[in-house]
Amino acid sequence: VVAVNTSLAALLAARGAPTRLPAVSAVSALAAVAVVVGGTWAWVPLPEEETGDSLRVGVVQSGGGMSADARFTRNEELSRSLARE
């Protein structure tokens, strides 16, 4: 990000254009993409697979769509499964 912004600012300075605005716009665009990707990752439900008598549980992202009770139940099931092994 820094290299891209620096090169963009150098190119614009050589052309006589203001250098601050494009760098800020590029950073803002990258931040917006990061927020969208991170938010999608946190809210996508994770699959559960039942394997024999134990339940394999995926990592629950903080801020996900599950309630605190559902996360607690899944963590308890994972703890019991690991204790048996």
C-alpha cells in the first residue's frame, strides 16, 4: 500500500497534480475493501460435521451471527470431544 501510494504521488507530482488526494483515496478504497471482506468472513456460517460420537466444530469468528448461548454450547461440545481423545 505504501509503495503504491508513494509511486502514485511521485507520478502526480511529476505531472504537477496535487499529491495528497489520490493517496488518501487509495487508502480509503483499500480500507473499504478490507471492511467488506472482514465483515463477510465474520458473518458466514461455518459448517458442522458429525463424526461418530464427537462433533467437529469450526472456529467461531467474534461478531458472528450466532448467539452467545449457541457459541457456549458449541464450545462445550468441542471441549467434551477433545477430552475423550
